[in-house]
Amino acid sequence: MTSTEESHLFTTKAVGKGTGLGLAIARQIVEETHGGKLSFNSVLGNGTEFIIEIPV
């Protein structure tokens, strides 16, 4: 990703200060609104990859 693409991922909130609803809202939009699928692959110490599948 370029820095422009990543800019929406930046937050000024301190760790533990968010509402924790981001993934729940994302799942609802992807799955219920668009009939898609939200999944992820996570490797400890390496990061997490989120996969968003939306039917055309």
C-alpha cells in the first residue's frame, strides 16, 4: 500500500481507547449489506492480512 492508501488506517487514539466495534461494523457491511465474506490470516509477530470478498 502507498502512504495515501494507508492514511485511513492511522489513528490518534491511544492503545485501548477505541470502541472495539470496527471489525463488527466492517463484517456487517461486507456480509449483510453486500453478501460478501470477511476473513483474515494472522501470524503471531508477523501481522494480520484481512480478506474482503464482495460478489460482482
